[in-house]
Amino acid sequence: MRITFSATCVFTAVSVSLFAASSAATAQTQTISIKTICVDGSPITGATCTLKVGNSVSQLVTPGTANVPKSTDDLSVSCVKGGSSATGLFTSRRAGGTWGKLAAWGGMDQMLNWKDLDQLDYPKEMTVVLVGDCSR
């Protein structure tokens, strides 16, 4: 009995190995930058913002950055300074590189990583518009 491997089988095995290694090395967090402005467009510094994703909570003072876990859950952002405040939700989207990987590997990556968090990103930079008395 003789066993032969086609080029397709070998390519598939190598692809699976490469994607498993690349997925394991991918960060499961993302850095978010937030700045705040008043409804009239003037910048506000020193606002305290709370970021929530699932059970994870982070805080920052604007302008500032925070690391949040990548998730299929929405990112809730609440900012307050003096008499002004704002609350908003941001949805994670597929990262830009996903379609490039899909084209380069003929869909194998998409099949292996369909729900992997490395493919999800929140907006990297957010501007939160505070309403209320911005003078305090």
C-alpha cells in the first residue's frame, strides 16, 4: 500500500499550522484614544471617562488612552467634567486586515478565525461631545 499526498493537502496542513500560530500571538486587547469637546466644538481637557466592555472597566482622563479587551460586546463610554457629561456606545467591527488575509489565503483564515477576537476592533480614536455647562 502506498500513500501519496497531494499539494493541496500539504498546503492546507501548512496553512492551518501558520494560522494557529498567528492567532495565538495576536493581542486580545486594544488601545483606545479619547478626547472630549463641548457641544460648541471647544476642546475640554481633564474629563474623567469610564470605559466598560463586558465585565471589564477602565478609566482615563482626557485627552488620554486606555487598553480595553477586544470583544463582540459594545464598548460603553461615559465622560463627565463639572456640569457636562456624555454617554455613548461603540460597536466592534472587523479589522481592516481580515479581508486581505481572506484574499491571500483563499478563505482558510476566515474559516479558522471566524469568531476570533483578533479580527475585531473598536474605533481607535473617539471624540466624545459633552453637553451641559462646559464652563465648570
